[in-house]
Amino acid sequence: MFHGPDEDRPPHPSPEQRPPLGELAALLVSLQLADSAFPSGFYTLSHGLEGYAQARAVTPETLPALLADLLRHGVGPSDATALVLAHRAVTAGRAQDAVRIDRRLYAGKLSREVRQAATRTGRQLLDLAAEVFDRPPIADYLRLVEQRRAPGCQAVAAGIVQAAAGVPVEQAVTGDLFAFAASFAGAALRLRLTDHRRAQVLLRGAAPVIEEAVRAALVRPEADLGSGAPASDLMSGRHERAEARLFAS
């Protein structure tokens, strides 16, 4: 069971009360977090792609359509929306709202491996970011996760980290969705569903869909937070019972 945060504790000054980062400084934070070299654990995930490959339900030709579907109906309505809401909660100094969003996102992840992947990468992100960026809201939320008062899903962690580091919300959610797409393309490479050149074509082709998912996440209310990708949930359920797995999800 997850328990609510100590609401009697006075909140830290919000990121709005500190001098804002310049545009280049904020961009550098986003680039660092989206870099595949940042050890968030994304490299261990296929985001359901390995399950599709094992079921022979995806081919090199259908990769772009699958990525677009996951962005539009899976990670966009769920993780990207949660990131936006958590970012706004931290910016407004309302950590308790981020916990509620975190719980809602966690509850909507139907398969065990997806829940485990989200919380493992989220906690790793918070732990590292607390050291790298040294901002009180990050360390405070990490403490809530360690005390099991919040699940610590990756998307919520990313929203908290980027808000605390002064990255604007639109840039934060764009960077995180790009990191998802790049991780998906990297998994496709390791699964031999594409090559390095076509992986870059895949990423570039996903750009308009990422923009679409960003715009939708920025206006989606909390009540509509949740994934609508049942086929992905089914593949994940099969994948966690597979005899051999290259990826954790």
C-alpha cells in the first residue's frame, strides 16, 4: 500500500521562485536526460516490441505504424500526460498532486513487467538526478518513493526532475517522448528488425506523431490519463512468461 505524503510539512520554494534557466541551459538539461548514455535503464526496455517480435506480429515494414500507435494511444495518453501533470504540480509547489498522479499512472499499467519497469527506471532516474541536479524537490520525491508513499513511475519522475531543473513543460514532454522513440528504435536494432540507417528514418518519421502526442498531453485532463493500447498489454503479458527474453519489457 502507498500512503500519502506528510502534507503538514511546509513545501519547498517552487521552481518559479528561482531565477529561470536560460533557453540554452534548459535545452542542455533536456539533451542530457534524453541521451541514451544517461543511465536511466531505458536500454533494458523494448516497450513491448520484443513481445510483438516473439508473436511475429511486427515486421520491419510495420515498425513505423506500431511506434505511431504506441505514441498516440499508449505512452502519449498515459506517461506523457502524467509527466505534464507532475511537472505542473512541482512548479506550483504541490507535491501531493504529483503523488496522486503517480498512483493513477501506476494503477493503469496492467502487466507486472510494465509496472516493474516503470518504477525501476523512475527510481533510478530520481536517485541519479538528485545527485546530478541537486534540487530539493527531486530528493524529496525520492524520499517518498523510498518510503513507499509513492510508486515512482518513470514519467512522473521525469516531470519532477525537469520541473525542478527549470525545463519548460513543453520541452520536457517532447524530450521524454523522443527518448521513448529512440529507445524503441534501439530495441528494434537489437531485435534485428531494422538497421542503423532505417532506424534514423524511423525516428524522423515519428517526429510529427511526437508533436501530435505532445500537443494532446499538454491539454489532456487528469481524468483522461490512461493508456488505450490493449494489444500492447496483451503482448506484455505474454512476454513476461516467455522462456527467453532479451529485454525486461
